[in-house]
Amino acid sequence: MTLKIYLRKHPGIWRGVLSVLTILLGWECYIQGKIWLGYPSQVPVPSAILARWADVIMEGSYWMSWYSSYSRVLAGFAIAMLLGIPFGLLLAVNRTSRALFFPVFEILRPIPPLAWVPASLIFWPTQEMSIIFVIFLGSFYAVVINVLGGAKNVDIRYLRAAQSMGANQWQLFRRVIFPATLPSIFTGAAVGMGITWEVVVAAEMIAVGGRVYGGGLGFFVWNSFVGGSIEQAVIGMLSIGIAGYTASSLLRYAGRRLMPWHTSQA
Amino acid sequence: MNAAQQKLQQGALSIQDVSKIYDPDGTAVEALSHCSLEIAAGEIYMVLGPSGCGKTTLLNAVAGFHPVSSGRILLDGEVLCNDKTPQAQQNSDRMVVFQNGALFPWKTLLDNVSYGPIVQKRLSPKEAREKAEALLREAGLIDISHKYPGEISSGMARRAEIVRALINEPKVLLLDEPYRAMDALTKAIMHENLLKMYELNPVTIFFITHDLEEAVFLGHKVAIMTTRPATVKEVIPIDLPYPRDHRVLSSEPFRLQVQRVKASVRSEAEKAFAAGEKELA
């Protein structure tokens, strides 16, 4: 009963479920129809994938892949936030640092994170560290650019109002510039988080050779493909999608908690 | 002079021969030209002029947001700015209520209002909240004091912003077209509310507007500004007794005052229209 009420209050949930089921059903019907008409298909059908998935979730190595990828993403992402937020704020409020660091930053920024893989494999002592470094780079730029843009564009009326009320430089930063930049910080985090999942998978395909345990979801996909199980490769793909979705959902949840005022804004 | 004004000793603002030229080495836009105004303590002083004439420039100079090019501004005889120090210090003795509102969106109304006394360390956070609650109650906002600015109407937000200014006990309240873009009915309610707040917390009010009836309804005096570069064309005392309420709007004396002001401001408005002036910041 309570579930029924909950679902009625949140129509987004069952609509979301409906849309996923519709896609799966359409996919199944299309491929089965093709086969029924006599055309062979390499594409696996959802029913076969789900059946295979039921077996896969019993295997420890599958969950180990989740754990490996997730912990790499979180580590790289956390470092990117820890360094990127203060760095972006510094560039925004201090003209000298902007003049010093921004050109270097802008030259490094267009280099795709994956282009760093060979160099970081040589530079960092372990494979793990090089992957985390590449993930860090992937989200760092997005975080810095958004924080910088947000902090530079704080409405001057807020600054003037706070100054008239007697706020000093630190209070201005802590109580006006920082909260005014929070929405941009979360935008940067959301973009950065998206990039980390793109990067982790590719980095794992390149860097983690021959390790069944700790290879991560990227390696899981590649290994399944090489091993000839296309179903399992698709399972890996969908797992990455779900992993990325849960990560973004957590981020959105944190955003709502930290900025209760933001959702209410037009 | 009413009781509220008589209580007031502070807040006399003297603007003497103030000029402001933006970008003097480049385009050299003259926004203010030899403006002089004498505003007595506790007066509601309306500055009326066509859009873009330079009214906000004058307010910003008083608030200390930018320097003047020449002239000086005094508050209770003390120099805020002159030729030597062209930019006045920003201070809580002159609080601004901005055109589009500047409540902090990340703070509830209560936290917005109690912010000033807390950062100035004039009151403890607890005392500041109590005082904020008392003032919000006075303004009829206590029931929504826990809400964020994004959750309330612009009229409510503007009222809260005036309360946020008043809690700092300023000598002068600087209002920059606070009720612009509000519909006539809301505006009328806001006007009565402002006068009520003024009765309870008398303070000198420097009020910029381009709304003629607003100027006559609220002000002790109306200063009419010329089109850019703005200078004072005429100061018209409004001879209508306080407390004023909506009934004043349909009275004969009000209509006559409006006519008088309109005659003075009309030629300026026409000039501004012909020049196709864009608004100055």
C-alpha cells in the first residue's frame, strides 16, 4: 500500500521503468523478428543477456570489476575535486595567479586524458596510480573551468550588499563567493563524473593487461569480447551505464542536500 | 514634521556639486553634471527622472560603489567623498536596496536579515535572530521567514530586503527603483507597507524612481532630474499629510501635486525619448 502511494507521488519512477522495459522489448522483438524471417544476427537479445547476467552476478570476478572501477573513479574524482575547487576559486579571485597559471592550464586542457596513458604509465610507479591519474585529469579540467566561471560571475549586487553590511574579505569569500559558486561546483562535478567513467573504461582496456581480478569493468568488456562472449561484453557495457548512473544520482542527491535553496530557484 | 521625523537627529545627506564622467580618457560619458541636493534627516526624498538619466550613478556614489569625478557628499556634516577621496567608504550607515533585489539566494529570509549584525559582531547570532524575527513580524513576513528568496514573490522579497537593510540601523536607506516591474496593485501595497515600516523605523530615505505617482505618494520632497547628464532641475515639496494611504491616491490635492510634477518632468522625458537614451549602469 505504501509503495503504491509512493509510486503515485513519484510518477517519474514507473515511467522510467516503463521506458527501459519498452526499449528492451523493442530490441528483443526486432532481433527475434529478424531471425524468424531468416536473417542471421550477431546482436545478442535481451533475454539471452539477462539469462547470462543471472549467472555472471554469482561470480566474484564480476563484482570485483565493479569494485575496481568504482574505487578508481572515486579516487580520481575525489582528488580532482579536492585540488580543482580551491584552484578554480584561486584563479577566480586572484588576478596574479590567473595570469601565472591559466595559460599553462589552457595548454594542457585540450590534451585528451587518454593521450596521457603512456606517459603516466612511465611516470607513476604502479599501474593503479597511472589509471587514477588519468581519471583525475579527466575530471580536473571540468571542475576547474566550472568553478572559475561560477566564481568570476558572482553577481556584483551580492558582493556590494555584503560589503555594505560590513563583511570583510574573508567573509565575502566564505559567505558570498563560495555559496554563490556552489551550483557551478556541482555542474563541474557532474560533467567531471561523466568523463571519469569514459576514461576509466578506456584506461582499463589499455593499461590492465591479463588481470582477471582487479581489471575493472573496462577490462571485463574487453576480456569478454576477446573470449568470444558478446553477451558478456554487453553485460559489461550495461554495468558501466548503471555504475555511472548511480554515481551521478549520488552526486545529484548531495547537491540537493547541500543546496536546498537551489532547487527552489527558477 | 511628524513624530517619526522628530525622533531623528541623524541622516542628513548633503550632495554638493557632484559630477561623474565615466571613462574620462576614452568615451567620456557624462552621467552627472553639478548635482546638488540637501536632504534633511528623516526625510523621504524622491529622485525622479527619465530612465537612464544617471539617477543610479548618483545613488552608487552615495553608497560608495564608485568614485565621483568632482564635488563632494556629506553625511551629517562628515565628508563621505570629495576631490581628495573621490570614492566613499561602503558602510552600514548607508544601506542599499537594489533594483532587482539582492537577497542571498542561499540563505533563508531569517538568515538574510540577521546576517548584517552578525558579521559586524554588533549582536550575538541569537540576539540577531531575535531582532530579525521581531522586524520580520513587523513587516508581516514572519510566517515565511524560513523560506528561501527563490520560493517567495518579488514583492515579499523586496520587503524582506528592506527589513535586512533596516536591521543594520542605517542613517540613510538608498532605494534604487525597488518596485520597478511590479504591477500597479502590488506596487500600491508595497508603498503602504514601506510607509508603515518608515513610521516604525524612521530613517532618511533616498529613493530613486521614474514613476511619477510613486514619487508623489511616498515623498516629502521630489527632486526632478534632467535627462543625461543629470542635474537637479527642480525640487518640489509634497504638501500631503502623513500617514498616507491608498485613499490619498484619489484625492484632489494628490492629483494637483502629480500635475505639478508631471509638468516639470515631461519636457525631460521627451528629451530623453528623442535622444533614445540607453540606460546607464
